[in-house]
Amino acid sequence: MKLELDSGLVAEARGLADEIAGPVLEFARAHTTVAIERTVARLFGVDGVDDLGVPLPNVLVDALGPRLGKGLAMPLAAACAAGRTPQQVAEAVAAGEPLDDPPEEMLPEARRLAAALAEEADAAILARRAERSRLIEQYGDPPTPWIYVIVATGNIHEDARQAQAAARAGADVVAVIRSTAQSLIDYVPYGETTEGFGGTYATQANFRRVRAALDEVMPEVGRYLRLTNYASGLCMPEIAACGAMERLDMMLNDSMYGILFRDINPQRTFCDQYVSRMVNGRAGIIINTGEDNYLTTAPGHEAGHTVVASNFINRALALAAGIPEPQIGLGHAFEIDPDRPGQLMEEWAIALLIRELFPRCPLKYMPPTKHVTGDIFRTQSLGTLFNLVGVATGQHIQLLSILTEAVHTPFLSDRMLAIQDARRVFEAARPLRDSLQAVPGGPLEQRAQLVLRQAVDLLGQVAEAGMFEAVERGWFADTPRPRDGGRGLEGVAQREPGYANPFLELWEPTLAEAASA
Amino acid sequence: MPEIVPYGDTLGDGMVQLSFTLPAPADARARELGLQFLRNTGFLEPQIVHIAAADRDMTFYVAYARAARGVDPDEITASEVEAPELSFSQINALIERELGRRMVVIGAAIESDAHTVGIDAIMNMKGFAGDYGLERYPWIEAVNLGAQVPCERLVREAQERRADAILVSQVVTQKQVHARQLTKLVDLLEAERLRDRYLLVCGGPRLSNTFAKELGYDAGFGPGSRPSHVAAWMARELVARAAAGEQPQNA
């Protein structure tokens, strides 16, 4: 099914998105954050907690204090010069050893050591990536739309069990929903966790636990099983690093989600998204962007163009961070009021529009949540319509609608019913994609063209005002966020002369080539 | 009035529809296992109409059965708030006439709850389902603190803004965490001797008026509650309390 779109408008949208991304990237490249520096520590192999339970990457970055703008890499590498590992240095700092700036004559040696540690970490990330490719080759990739479900018990061992059950029931992608407050904590918790609220803490050990559980059932189900978590909130790049090391396959990783929906400071998020995306790009992780959320605060019928505009911006920022289109899972959602006449046509139009605008991106399609009630029978039938639109418009990643959405976190059987419905609809309706044609000039095509025009208008306004200003004015998701407001601003520092980050030095020269893959 | 029983297709048939999962394999014993479970639970003449393996050692059932007992409507009091059906302009007029000042309402999703959808639906200008939110009411000063607001901050803001009512949303829940968080707010207000100063109202998909009152709230609004419904109840209650001299703070 094809749409007649004005190719001039599409080109204009891409150009405007690049224009918008430029100053954001310039800002990110002139600053660092506590999360970015903790990522350096993690990739250097620092893990664990001190006597008070503070993660050692936090201990190291806290020890930098006002020297944040110079970066952690040089002091840490210099402290390793005597033959210690970064982990041993971190333990010593936790025990009270100061983390000094290296003296001038130590700098070349520190620089060499830091580069070597970065190359070692990079090789480990690439090895996990190669392992994924090998396993996909061995077990095979499922047809699209991939069936994506969530588990959210709070207990990682129960999650692992439910992840396996979901895979056996037919899931292709399992996301472990995070404990609700995690995006607002400025550290990554440590170890396997068994208590959470509305979800389970994202920790490296938890990633490893569910990864192993899914790997265990791959031979049985005969397809590669993808694992998803959330590189969002105050620890975007750290979570990305944990995911890269544990072979996660997808990360929720939006450039604005934290700002708009978690009131995280815009400056902080724009820096953190850049580095987290660089890590995800390098690790072969598919990012999922969060435009679906826009429609939970603004009406779906009126705000479709904000989703499309944000898709263009998210894509531009992802490409600039070295993520190629096949790893950019742009998000959107089935969130128009189902009682609105013509709702299904409008959903179809937007889903098809986004499909046509980003043909190489693995689009992530989110189910109805806003207009869903405790009437589980109604929710189930909305889910069926959502599945129909998903397969007929060629969506790539379908986060399944669950009949008990808005009631509780999914029961085992809720998830099974959702998977059965999705498989049935996908098999029944897959040929529709190549069978239908929008009536030229008909309501569906007109709707898609209107949304595209509105999106281009909005992009034009944002390009003129600048991204920080657009966010301050509440142009996205009806939610104004001031540049100096929100959480985490104290963790942002301007990069000072002598700032060193061996990962940026290693990766930044490769970004353009990586993005064009 | 005599007891009533659920209605399937004949008055008095007592038919109920059930689905559940038992942690046992979907093998030859599965049907009898499901039937016996329903008999043990007290249902009569159970029928299992669908059995499916939900995983290894997990069986999903759809069943019908007759209820063993009914319920006497005369013994039941309302679990939903009995709010007056007042329009937007009637509510404003009521506050203006009876209170003579704006009613101050402070709202938040508290503690671990990161979801603003509930509090926004009631408070945001646009409201929902065509029913304007509290921010649109000229005679209501509506302050929406958003999500993940610690109880301590909510109480502090309520004092600073001389609120008449505190509105709490709890959307996401797991293992009864919403009840613990709602209770924490009541405990905090009581410890600070502030409980009587505010209309304390909660809302969310898992809440009923009865349950809210058990937790120590003045009212609870369940799924489908509209802003005008909440506003009308608060305005009426506040006016009644002011008349009874129970609302010292802003009087």
C-alpha cells in the first residue's frame, strides 16, 4: 500500500531536522555530564558498590567534584599507571584514596592507557555484537511485525520465568519494564533485584539474568529472541553501556522523552542522549524512540504531526550519533479516541505515512493506552484493530496491546491472549500490505498529506526558534520545560581545555560512516 | 428485597463468566482440575469451555458456573461517590455564591507513581471526554504538581498554597503499593495534625469510594470519573463544611 507524498516536502522535513539537530549536537559536544563520565568508568570495567551501597562509578565521579569538566578518564587512567586495574583504583577511592589530576609529565602515559582501555572495551562491545549476528544466523529472525511484550513483576527471577513463557507463547521481543522511579535516580542500581514498583530495576546483573533466560529457550523456539530495556532517564549512557556489555538488542532511547515526561533537565538529556546513542549504535542495538508518549498528553487526533516532526528530529540526532537507519526504531502509537468517527482510517493514515517516510527504519508501533478502560473486552477488540493496522501498514516492532492495560501489570494469561491475537491477525492480514491502494485524493491520503504538511510547519517553527526554545514553549507533548529546570542540571559541566574521553576520541571519527551503513 | 443472583439469560440462573490460570500442566487431568477448583471455590455446576497451555505447567481456563449465593441490595451502601450532577457553570456559581473565593485544589501522582494520565485528566485545562479540567474553572485555583511527588512535598505545598483540597492520583499499582502510598499521605497529615484541614481525595483505576474511606480519605473516585464529578463533590463538601464551621484555614 503506497501513498502519494510530496517528495519536496519530505526533503524539506529532513533538511529542517538536520538544522534543528545542529545546535543540539554542538551543545552536547561542548559539555559532559556525571552520567557520561560514569559511563567511561563502567566501560573501563568498574562495577560494584561501596560499603554504603553507592555504585563505584558514582564514587569515582563524585571524587572528581568540580573537576567534572575535565573528565574522569585521565585521573583514572593515571591512577592505573602503577599496574592497577580501574576496578582496583575505584575500590581504593571508595576506601578514601584521593583521585588526583595527573601531573603534566604523566599525561602522555595516562592518555595511552586510557586509549588502550577504551579499545579493549570497544572490542568487547563488538564481540557481543558479532555474537548477536551469529545467533541470528543460527536461529533465524522472525517475520515482521515482531511481537514485543513486556514483563514487569519487580522480581528479576520471576521476570526471567515470564520472559521464557512469553517466548514459548510466541513473543519475539521481551522488554523488562523498569521500576517506575528509576528514571529519576542518578545511579544505576547494582546486582540482581527482587523488589520494584510497577517494574524491575535495570541493573547490569538483571540484564545478564534475563539475557541468559532468553538464550536458553532460543533452541527450543527456533528463532532469535530480542531483549529490551530503557536507556532513558538520568543514566542514559550508563544503561546503554550495561546493555552493550550484556547483549541487549533494543533500548528505549529517545532524545527528548526524559525532558518531556520525566522533567529531566533539557541540557542534561541532550548531552546524555548523544553519548548513549553512540554506545547503542556501536553495539548494534536498535533504539526505540518515544513519540507514542506525545499522544498520551495531547489528543491523538490533533497531535499526529508532533509525532511525525519528532520522528524526523530523533532520526537526525540518531544519525549524528552514528546509528544507521536499520537501528533507528522510530516510535508512534494507536492513540486516537476509538469513539471518534473515522478513527481507524486516521490511525491507518498515520501509520502508513510514517512507514513511507522512513522506509529503512524498524518502526516501533505502540498500542492504545490512553482511551483504554477497565472494560477488558473492549480493550481486547481495540488490540485486534491495532494489530490489523500494524501488519497491513508494514510496522516492524509491534508492542502488543494487553487486555488488562490500565488495570494491572500483565498476568501470564493476559500476555498469552495478546500474543495469540497478534499471531492470528498477522497471519490473516499480512498480504493486505501488498493488496490495498489508498484511493487517490481520498480521505486517508488527504489525512496523511495534511499531517505531513503540519509536521513540516512545526519543524520550520522549531528550526527557527531552536530546540531549547521549542521545548521551553511546550511545542512537544503540550509540556513546557525550561532550559534550566528539571532534574539533573547540577550534573552537567562545560568541557574544559584538556577534557579527555577516549571513547569519544575513538568513536566520533567513525560516526558518519557508521550512520550510512 | 430478596437476594439477587447474576443474570445470564434467565432471571435467577446465577451465571458467571470466569477466566483464570492454574499452575499445573494442560494434560488429561486439566479439565477436572479446573472443575474441582471451581467447586472448591463454591461455584455450582461449573463448565470449562476453554483450556489452553499458557506455558509449561501453566493452564489457562475460561469457565462458566452458577453462583452459590446472591446478594441483598438493601444491605449495600454505595461504593461510588454520590456527587451532585452539576455543570461547569453551576459549580463555579456555587463556589462564588457560597464560598466567595476561589477553591484551592492541589493535585499530584504521589511517590513511585510516574503516571500523570489520571491527575492530568482531572486537572489539565482540556480535561477529558469533553469535560473541562479543574484548571479551566475560574473559581477553582488548580495546582497540578505532576508525578512522583513525595508525600512530604505535597503536604508542604498544600500548606504554602493554603489548599482546600488535596487530590491524589494512583494509576500504576503492583502488589498493593498504591494502598501503602495512599496510607503514607494520611499518616503524614495526621502526624502533622493537618488531616482535618483538607478535603482529602484520591482517584485511580483501582480505587473506590469505600476503599478510599477505609484508607482515611474523604472520597475516592474510580475509573471513568470526570472532572466535573470531582469538582462538584469538592465544592459541595467544602461549602457544607464551611457552613458547619469545620474549615478554619481559609475562612
